[in-house]
Amino acid sequence: MNKKISMNAKKRVYIETSIISYLTSLPSRNLLVAAWQSLTTEWWDKRRNDFELFASELVLEEASRGDPLASKRRIKVLDGIPFLKLTDSAIYLSQKLISKGALPSKASDDALHISLAAVHKVDYLLTWNCKHIDNAENKPLVRAIIISEEYHFPEICTPNELLGGDLNEE
């Protein structure tokens, strides 16, 4: 018997570590960083409840690094967010992304974030990591590898892109 998917089902979002960092960091005097902090807070306050959120043990491990007070703030935000399981498939796919040149070997954690979202069929991977994860030049190769391995390619985006908008706006 086929299960019908509800049209009202919430889309799934994987929250990568940079989101947690921008959400909890002290206000920056750098204009770009301050803007990203503001957009992250706006998305968190206005849109996060519209989605089913996920993180991972990798996010927790990365969030635990650094200054103990900042780390405590980051970890607190993760409380209550379910973690995607690290599977052999996710590890395999992350290694494939690196071996095929979609990401450099030094970005193995970033490849794993992408792979976790793909293997678990998450709709969106939310990140501010535009160097390796949300990189417009690399995304076509990342997409091609994930699809060739027969996994779901998550839409990789920033909070700004996932703020939504009123379709009736002019």
C-alpha cells in the first residue's frame, strides 16, 4: 500500500554549524558578519518553526570547539534538535565528493555535512559556509556526484534564501 505524503508536511532542514555560530555569537562590528548574524536571527525567529530541523553529532562536535562560554551558547541552541545518524553511506558519499574533486580533502567535515543531508533526504542544507558547502562554482559537481550515486540532492542555501516571502507582494 502506498503512503500518501501530506502536502502540509514540513520540509526538512539540516542546520550546519555556521548557522549555530552566527545565531549565538556576540554582535560583530564587521558589516558583512553583522548582516549574516541579523539574517540568521531573523530566520531563526520567524521561519524555523515552519520546518522540521535536524543537526548531527558533527554539528555538536564542531559547536563544542573554542571558547567555553561561546561553546555553551551554541550547544544550548542544539538542545531538542534531532540528530541525523552518521551512516556508512554518508561516509562513503563524503569520500566520493572529495575523491571526485567536488571538495578539497581539508574540507572533509563539510563533505560530511552535505552527505548527511543527502543520505537522509533532507530538503534544505542551511549554511553560511560559502567557501565549500554553498559554493556556486562547486555545487554543480557536488549535485552531479550525489545524483550519480542515487541520493537526494538537498537545496543548499543561506538563511537569506530561506526567509521566504509573500507571494502577493508587488
